[in-house]
Amino acid sequence: MSNPVKRQVSRLETVEPVGKRVLIRKDEDKKRTKGGIELPDSVEIPTITGRIVAVSAQVERDEDFPIQQYDKVLFNPKHAIPVDFESDNQLFVVPIEDVVAVFRKAK
């Protein structure tokens, strides 16, 4: 009698970007216009904003990039690499050069 082989599945707990990259959680695409019109599921207004989830050590040390975890940013998705980590999160590893703006609250 042979015992069935049990495969141990390791789960990723964190994703840490390396090099000059950041990890961004992309905001959901909008399904409603500012005027309140509901769009059908086949039509979406593309959104290229998101929140910084993690910053690589290289970017964190570089004073030229004033970006921190939880900042809301505008980014160019052309070089963004999707991370299949959690099905309900749209995570992307993005080169820091593709982060084009940081949203700040007025002081």
C-alpha cells in the first residue's frame, strides 16, 4: 500500500520590487462617468492611477524619487509587469521612471 504524496504548497507572503521599481495596486477602472451614467461591462474608462504598495530599497534611498508607501500615483502602464498574487488585487511592478506624478494633499 503506497501513501499518496502530499505536495506542500508555499504561499507568497510579500512581493518586494528590486532595482529602480515600485509595486503599485492599480485603482479599479471606472464603470460610471462623473455625470452618473452607468457604463456597460464591455466599456470601461481606463485608469492609470494606483497606490504604492512597496518601494524597492534602491528607490527608497534615492532622494530624486520622493515616493513612499501608500502614495497615490499616476503611472504609465506601458512597462508595468502584472503580478498574479491575489485575484482581487491588480498589482503591478512598475519602473520608477514610469511613475509620472504623485498626488499630494494641499497643506
